[in-house]
Amino acid sequence: MSLFKSASTVSLLTLASRITGLVRDVLMASVFGVSALTDAFNVAFRIPNLFRRVFGEGAFSQAFVPVLAARKAERGETGARELIDHVATLLTWALVLLCIAGVVAAPILVLAMASGLKQTGNGFDAAVVMTRWMFPYIGFMSLVALAGGILNTWKRFAVPAASPVLLNLCLIGSIVLGAPWFKSRGIEPIYAQCVGVMVGGALQLTLQLPSLRRLGLLPNIGASWGALRTAWRDETTRKVVRLMLPALLGVSVAQISLLINTQIASHLAPGSVTWVTNADRLMEFPTALLGVALGVVLMPQLAGARAAGDEVRYSSMLDWGLRLVLLLSLPCAMALLVFSGPLVAVLFHYGLYEGSDVARTSAALVGYGVGLLGIVAIKVLAPGYYARHDMRTPMRIAVGVLIFTQVLNFFLVPHLKHAALTLSIGIGALVNSLWLLVGLLRAGTYKPVAGWPLFILRVLLATAALGGLLYWGAHHFDWVAMRADPLRRIGLLAALMAGAGAVYFGVLLASGMKLRKLLRH
């Protein structure tokens, strides 16, 4: 299967995940509105997600997948299976201890994440309770990351990409069925979301197991002290742990930035955490469809090329990934910049979600639009380092960007309030991606293929045409007032987005770009 077909498979399944995620968020906004309790849930859900991104999908995957791909190339499937068993044993027992510690330390975690909830009545106490309910979710999702890393290395991309849909379906069910049931028994309805999170995590892990079993790669997790010692004695297993340490710091920097921003938002106007969270949901749409899909597909392929000493293939894959990033993320960034109001209105402006919430969420979304190109590019550039087992360089860059981002927050938050938090992240992502790119160029591991200046010019022209149409559509219609006619509003949005896509690709083709050749990689 070609890289583009693999990336398309991941993108389509991720699209299904993001669509069900948007349905979930629209239902949540409509049923629960924006309040201290929705802020409490978002904070409580972010805490296990923070640890999941650090230990599971973050540092662990960045260290494990390149090492597993190299072990498979060097020792075959037998050596890879041995590594999987050892890593799974250590990871499982570390997660058991972490989940116990997280449940016990929930008040401290909520205080560190959002101490401002103390000013909103029962917001802080609710966040503590929900954190305790949902913290074991990290255990499920870290094991999902292990399974996904294995399947992606064997080029089985579909199941890992499809599994997030289950979480969204469970959360939708908890809103539609669970919330009324909780309310009928005198329990705050939003607590039903915690049940949805836990059931969704368990189902995501369950979905991976048949695929692993068919490949003969279902991990054998040791339950004895002897098994732990045997796992630790494996030099390759210890290499994964050694690589995890700098990767852990690098990923933690991004999560520390999120923690600081959530802390700041909790001290702003009530609802600020929710406005930023909803903007984040929309930003993740293009980020996941483009950046995550490319990163998932490229990581094991880059690691395999590096292990085989094929530097030409390694560089050409990076070049192809970066061209796709520019081709597809720049128009998305333009849409977030000039069309954020209509997007937020159509997706969230229902039930208890007011017009003022639309305006504030839109302001936050524009900040993400500024840096979307950088946010997506990092997903392609960072694997270029991880495949070479270089975790330290991205870590150092991340630390520098964290400091830069918080300096921006210091100057911008007093003026832009919650919108400053997303703007600083966007600008920081641009700096981060440029820094990573310069490092690869200086090291000589990435050598751009000829034709970049003309390629950039064509994409800029097409993006300007797309932006002009969307800017007109955003200001010609009153999207908030059309709440009374939701079908017309949805149809108008779909027509403008389809028209913008036709304009964009029409200009690209008219300018002479050979899209089929680019996508054939």
C-alpha cells in the first residue's frame, strides 16, 4: 500500500472520529451549555488526557515505534515479539501504579490544573470527583497506544485509527441516555459523561485485541517479579526507556503549556475553559486529518528506512509529507482565520449555547488558525528526529517554545483574554516547526526536492482565492441570527465550503500543478 493510500485510510477513519466527536460536542453544548460544571468536566477530562498524551501516545509511542521497527528489521518477527512482551509487561505495571496514585492525588491534580474553579461554588469539588472517576482511563488508552504502535509497524493502520469513534459513541450515549437517567435520580447529569469515558476507553482497547491475535502479536504480560526482572534485562527494552526520558520531557513541555493555559483560563470569565476547549475541538479536525495521519504513517516507514541505511528514501518521504502539509493545511488555516464565526455558529449554536459563546469561541479559533500550519508540520517534522532515535533535539526546542509561549501570554492575556491562549499556542507552533525544519536541513538528513518555490506560489494563489470567497460568505450572512432556521444555515455552510474547495483545487489545476503525481507517492 502506498504512503498516500495509507495516509488516506487513516484520514478517513480519523474523519469519522472527528465527525462523531463534533456530534458529541454539539450535544454537550446544547444539553449542558457553558457553566462552572462544564468547565469542571473539561478540566477533569484533561487530566487523564494529559497523562495519556505524555505516557501513552506521546513519549511512549515516540520511543517505542522507532525501536520496534528497527528490531523487526534487524531480528525479524521473533525478536519483535520478544520486545513487545517485555515492554507490555513493564508498561502495564507502571500504569497500575500510576492510576492508583492519580485517584488518590485527584485534589492536588485539579488544584494544579485549574485552581480558579474554587471561585465557582461546587466547580472544584465536582472536578475532583470526576477526575477520580475518569483517571483509570489513562490505563486503557496507554495500552491502546501500545497496541496501535504494534499494528502501525505492521502496516495495519485501520483499527487504531477507527478506535476513537467508540469513545465518541459512548459519550453520545451517555448524553442521550445516561444524563436523563442520572437526572431522574437526583444526580447532576454531567456525571454521566464520566461513565461514557470509562466505557469508551475499555471498548477501544478491546477493539485492538483481535487484530493483534490474528498477527500472533498479542502481548504476553508477565504477572510475577521474575517476569519484570526478565523484561528489564532486555537491552532493547531499556533502550525504549532511555529514549522515553528525553521524549517524556519534550512531550511534557507541550502538556505543561496546556496546564498553564487551563490554569490561566480558569481565572478568567466563567466559561473560558469551555470556549477554548470547543475551539480546540475544531482545530483538531484538520490537525488530526492531516498531521496525525501523516505522522502515524511516516513514523514506522522513516524508522525502517533509517535502519536500512536508505537516506534517499528517508529524505524523499519527509519532502512528500511537507508538501502535503502545505497543500492541505494552508487552506484550512485560512478557513479558521476568516470563517471561524460561521463554523462555530453552525456546529455549537444550539440549546443553551448563546450567541456570545459563539463570538468568544470564534475568537479563540482564530488564534489556532494563525498557527495551524506549524501545528500540522510538527507532526511530520518531529518523526524525522524520532526515527533517528534523536529525542533530545525536539525536547530542547519544545522547552524554548514553552518559555516563548508563556512570555506571549504575559503580554497578550490582559488584552485578548482567553483568545490570547490559543494565539500564543499558534505562534509557538510556527516557531517550533521552523526550528525543527532548520535542524533537519542543517544536519543534511532532509534535502528538499527541486520545485519548492513554484509549488509554494501556486498554493498561496489558490489559498488567497479560497480565502476571498469564505471572507465574503462570513460577512454577507448573519450566521447567529439564522439559528431560527438551522437547516438553511447548515446548507449554506456546506455550499460555501464545497465552493471554496472547488475554487482552491481549480486554481491549483489551472496553475499547472500535477496533483495526481504528488498523491502517487
